[in-house]
Amino acid sequence: MLEIKIKRIYDPFSSSDGFRILVDKLWPRGVRKEDAHIDLWEKDLAPSTELREWFHEDPEHRWDEFVERYEKELKNSTVILDFVNIIRCKGVVTLLFASKDLEKNNAIVLNKYLQKFSLNN
């Protein structure tokens, strides 16, 4: 049975994180790659540069539209099915993100989108 967690990459590493996946397009500031403990950097599932920049101009008022637009990008992604197949057998997966906002970030949207798939087969 697959369990998906969400965590800031700046939070301490834990062995209970399972398979750790960075889901941001840019490498997080101040994090050394050798200290990140990531198993996969899935840049292709991060929001497009255009969407990310647009959202960061006014995140308080653009969240709902960001979710819609990012889900549309995910729906049109050529790598989402491969990604689902990778994580399906991992047991525990932690989606890592760099944003300071714990409630409005791309990992939240990606996790919600992944729930549409039957991941426990």
C-alpha cells in the first residue's frame, strides 16, 4: 500500500520518509545535493516556469487559478504515467518542496492529482 507524504526539503531527513522526490523545477537555495537525501528529482512534474512566476507575483489571490492551471499541466504531461509507475511500488514516498508556504505549494496540488490514480495495485 502506497503512502504519500509531503515535506519541505529544509526539514530534517528521516528514514521514515521512504523514497524522497524533489518536485520543484529549481534546486532549493542553501541545500547541498549531498545533504538532500533525494532519490529522484522530478523537474518535469513541477509547474512550468511561466506558471510558477505568475503565481509568485500574487500567491494570496492566485491560488485557485494556480491549482487549475497546474492540474491542466499535469494532465497534459508526458511523464505523469511513468512517474505513477515508479512510485506505485515504493511503499512510502515523500514529495519534497522548497516553498515556505505549507498550505499553498505545488506538492499539495501534485499529491491531490496523484490521488486520481489507483496507486495501490
